[in-house]
Amino acid sequence: MKTRYRYAILPLALAALAACESQAEREADALEDQVEMQAEASAVAAGGAIAALGLTEAQLLEADLVTATGADLGDVQQIRRSSSGTVDGLLVEIEDSNPDRYVMVPLDGLATQPDGDDIDIQTAMTAAELAALPDAEMMPAAATPAPAAAPAPAATPATQQ
């Protein structure tokens, strides 16, 4: 009997928590979730193809951004591509930012750094320099151009009829 009441209270507690969150916070959370899901879907679709820095999209999304001394600066959330489809930067959530802050980190000056079984992305930037970057616009991965598909082979006289 007690268990039934405990579970009856859970929805009320969740509703009270949701009421404490502003509409803007809920929308930001939903956008963050959408960006994360689409980034993961893009990584799955890309498979084992190297995206940047000798890493696949999946490896980049698993990476932490660290200083030269290994201090954690943030987490890679999304791969950003130029209009031609090449990776030109990483959307990084700054470590311990409240509310969450996201910045675009250009690939220039980044390198891979093994960390046990993981691979981190090392930058020469300090935490202060990273924090000084402008806030990045959050956009779903579908809005970032994907790599261009290989052109279809030209028709040969034997295939033209």
C-alpha cells in the first residue's frame, strides 16, 4: 500500500520541478537535447569516416577539450561544417558554466591527446580565453551542411540509350 502512494507522489514532484523551470530554460534544454541527438545521428551516419584531426565524428563527440596540462575545459557537443562540408570547428560546452555556455572552437591549433582509452582534444587556449569566445548559436546538426556526396559517375555511351 505504501508503494502505491510513493509512486503517486512522484508525478507531483516532477510537475513541481517543471514549474520551477522557466519557459526559456525548457526551450534551451529541448534545443540542447535536439542538438545532441542529431549530432549522434550524424556520427552514426558518418561511420568510420575521418572527420577532422584524424578522428571520426563519434570520436570527436566523445572528446573533452583540454589545456596543454590536461585540465578539462569543456565537452565537444557538435561538429560544425563549412558550406563546402569540411569540418571547420567544434561546438564546445564550457566546463562548469551555469547556465550552460557553448562556444565555437576553430580547428586551428587543436591536436589530439591520448588519455587512457580515450582521446582528448588539446588546445593552447586557457579557460579564460575559451570563456572570452562569443556564445555560439545553437543549431541542430541538420542545419549544418553535411559533407558533399560524391558526384554520380558520368554516363558512358554503353549506358546511354
